[in-house]
Amino acid sequence: MADGANPEADVERIRLWDPGVRAFHWALAALVTASWLLGEFGPAIMTMHFWSGYAICALLAFRLVWGVVGPRPARFAAFLAGPKTVLNYARTLPERAPSRWRGHNPLGGWAVAALLALLAAQVATGLVADPEDYINVGPLADMVSADMRRTATAWHHRIGSALLALVALHVAAVVFYKLWKREDLIRPMIDGWKTVRRE
């Protein structure tokens, strides 16, 4: 940019996130929170935990389809960047300026992919888990061996801890962008509008 140029000339405000992505994001946040709370502090008979898990499964199926046929910013191809792009973007993190990325930034895109993969694994292990309490048995547990049921139960707990860590990292990143980079990532996920670099 030339000296004295108006930085605002290089940005524009666009409708970035479609209603499907926004509804998915907030519904998933609510259901993951509910599932964790029900798993940790809920009643011994975990019917509500199961129903929350089924709803998460439905949301993941929607996001898988939307990641292929949805609007461009929602598509996996639009936000899963290669290693060079990710490293180049990571070098800009210390800069105290908004990234103005058109969609998920390269690091955020892979964080989304990791979160979706972990949630899919969490749902899969929950469907076949058997804590051997004769009550909270996954609906597909009869289809796998006893060893697989025990392994799934153990991994269901481990993946839950990994998800908790990833969610905490996500929240920390949102705070970092707001306070350090002066970029609000929450508002665009509410109203869909974001100020981005011109293409």
C-alpha cells in the first residue's frame, strides 16, 4: 500500500456466513455444552445425554453436506489450506491488526476440521459404548464385541477431555482476536456480516 493510502479502501463489508452455518455453530455450541454437563453432572440414567448426542450427530451430517454443497465460505475446500498458507498466516499472528480473512483463517479452518473430526469420533464411540452398568448402553453396542464396547467407553471419556481442551482453545482464540488483533469474530457469526480484504 502506498504511503498516505486509505487502508479502508482495501477492505469491504460482506455477508460472509450464511444462516445455515450460523445456526449450526450456535446449535452445536449449545448441544456440546449440554452433553458435557449431562455427562458430568446429569442423572444416572443418561437419556437426555443420548438425545443430545443424536442431535449432534444430525448436525454433523448437515455440516458434512453443507461443507460440499453450501455457499463458498462454508465449503471445506474454501478453508482447508495447505501447510505453506498455514505457516505464512501463523507468522502474522503477532501483528496487532485484524487479518480481514474472507472466511475461516488457515489456522481456524483446521481447528474447525479437528473439532468436527473429534465430535464424529465422540458420537461414534458413544453409539457403541457400554459402561457395564446395564443402563447407559449405546444403541449400537450389540453390533460390536465386548472388547470394542469397553474400548469405546474409554475413548468416549478421553475424546471428551480433548474436546473440552479444543473448545477452551477456541474461546481463547476468539478473545485473542478481539483484544490483540482488534477483530470481532463473534458478531459475524451472529449477523453474518464481516469486514474483509478486497479480492
